[in-house]
Amino acid sequence: KEQQRRAQERTFKMPSSLALLIFWCWSVLVVVVATTQKEEGKKDGWTCEESDGFWYEQGKKSEFPCGDKEEKGEGCTNTENPSLSYPRTCILAPPNNEPRCWWTYIPDGIIQNTAEDPKVVPLIIDLHGGGGCASHEAFSSGFRELSNDLIKVVGINESFVTVWPQGYDNQWGVCGSDCDEINTQNNGKQSHSVDDLTFLSNMVATIVKNQEISTSKLIDAERIYVTGFSMGCMMSHRLALERSSFVAGFGCHGGALIQVDNPDLDAQKQKFNLQTPMPAYMTGGSDDEWFDIAKTSFDEWSTWNTDDGCFDNTTSTTTTNIAFTTGSPSAATLTVRPSSCDNNNTMFINGVAVVETTRLEIINGIHAPDARMAAYTWEYLKHHKRVGALDALPNEQAIVVPRTEVTKPTTTKPPTTETNTTSLSSSSFHPFSRMTVILFVITMTTTSAFLMVF
């Protein structure tokens, strides 16, 4: 009996040890895999910060809001954008004479009031950053929210309609008519050279003139303004330069005018028939390399806006400090260079016609959207108009309905590239959490099975 008892102990002892060994092996494997996946998640680096509502890539703020409607990694095409539920309008456009689209936001107050007492309001063209989608700009620029707030506070006459066009392949042809020369100076490096000047001009003409869409009865053709972020800001500069006959002014964030080397400003003014002064309001961060480049753009616009001898470029510049009441960073410097040239695009202060070239630099600000800038930009732009804009617009285009395209995710762009925009990729959850659960279930099931058998 003693021998049988000892034999039974050995029989039970060895499988229990084996089961324990298997349990520990599986536990180690779980930790290793989880740690590896977690490190990969860190390398992916995308986190949603609740403090300001934006996605961060490896600790660096991007242009993409977390938003309930905007998911990290959601893509778009030239005609499709799942995140936007606003009315879409499409026309045939460059580069292939295929459909390209924009989305329109009309605040409820404007619709209700114009139905009974027709009034016209300004149009804001809001351009997304390079590599991004129209929805990214719609959810981050602040103009949509501002248009609603203005109606509630001061009424329809102070609000506006906003449109968000989609760039071809998520980019903009920021070099405009100078693409060939700019590409030559860049040693053959090709800039995105799609003819967006034609697309955006035809878009505006269709919005204002085409009777098939409601905006034709809403928009004041003499108050068309353009804005945007990053590459969208660059396109704003270019549209204002080459289509000043209908652009009443521009104000944009985190971008510069993409120019030829050592441009002859007088020659460019004649080449593009630039109507000056052109109201220009540039905003960005002191730690944003693209806005640092925009210092040159400020000088160029100041020169164009004062080259009729209205003001001396040096002595007329003033700089003041600005303290923001909300958000972070909380301070900025405002540099203003005015022109008193009196023409059809004027703002009057104490009876004197003034158009200011303005630069608002957010201290410690980085290359990221800042919805606070919408109010500052609007307050500047709303005073200006472009007389004769309606006649300067091309003919409206026919509305087309594009075939459904499969949306593709936007691609990550290093902030130092020309598109200078970080897009979103991969899903918003950490994959290691799901893998950990799976391995834990396998471990517990295997261990339980051994214990039950033996």
C-alpha cells in the first residue's frame, strides 16, 4: 500500500508541475507580445488629447480634431467624404475634366431669414491642409461654429456661408501659373501643379450664378473671402494673387505664398493684373517653420499694397501684444502695415480708406489649427469688398453627380515636406489590448484542461 501511495503521488506531482510550467510559459509569452504590441502602438504614436480635442502624433499636435464625427484614419477621395453630411456639389474640373466637389454649410438662420426677406451674405472658402480632407478643415478651422454664433449674437447680416472644397489627391496646386519656373528652380523637383485656380474660380462662379443651387440667391459676389490651413493657406495666397478680380481678401493660418526665387514684384503685379490693395491677414505660430517663411509673404503683400506711394513700408509698421481670453498658447504679437490707397476695395476708419497687411504670430504656437483664429480673421475680412467681382467671374459650370468612389485613408506627411501636413493612419485602439485578452483566455483554458485531466 505504501508503494502504491508513493506511486500515486509521483503520478499526480509530475502533471501538476508540467501544468504549472505551461502556465508560466504562456504568461511570459503574454507579457512579451503585449509589450511588443504596446511599443508598436507607441511608434504609431497617435493619441487623442481631451485637453484640446486634437490628435497628437508622438506627442506633436496635428491638424486633425478628435471629434465625434471625425475618426482617426478616415479617408476621402476627390468626390467622397464620409465624415461630412452637408450638401455636396460637384463640377467637372482639372486635371482630367472629372468631377471634383465641395461641401456647403449654410447656418439655419440664414436659410430662414432669406426665405422671407432675401439678403445676401459673404462666402468663406475654407481650404484643408495638404494630405488632408475637407472634413478636417470643417471640424478644426472654427468658421462653421463662428457662423452659427454670429447669427445668435448679432444676426444674419454679420454671418456667412462656408464651403470646403476637396483638393485633388488631397493637395493643392499652390504654385499656380508659376509652376514651371518654380519646378525648374527646384532642380526638377515637381510641385503639385494641378490647375486649382481654374477649379476654384469655376466653383465660385457656380456657387454665385448657377440657379440650380440655393447659394446663387444667398451670396454677395463682392464679399468672397478665402482662408485655409497649411497647404490650404498657401493656396489662399495664390488665389488672392492670381484671382484678385473677385477675391475681396484672404486670411489664413500656418502657410506662406509659394514663390519663384527673388521675384520681381512689379512684374508679378502686372503679370497677374493684381488689384491692390489686397486685404491680407496671416496667422500662425512662432514655432511653426512655415509661418516663419511667411515673414517674406508679409513683406511681399505689404509691398504690393503700398507700392502706389500710399505709405512708407518701414515707418508705418506697428506691433502690439495680444492676450487671448481662452485657449493655449495665450499670447501673440500683431504686426500691421496699413495702406491708405482708396479704391473699390476699402475699409474706412475715421473717414480714411485703409487696407492693412496684418501678421498675427502666436507666441510658442506650433504648426496646428487654431479655431480661435476664425474670429480674428473674420473681424478683419468682413469690412472689405471687391466691386465688379460678379462680372469678373467665369461662366458657371453644370452640376454633375459623380460615381461612388472607394475612400482611401489619408497618408502621413512629414511636417518638413511641401505638403507640411500630418495625416492620420491606422485605427484608434491599441492592438495589444485585444491580443492580451486572446492569449490570456488560451492560457487559462489550457491550464484548466491539464488540471481537470490530471
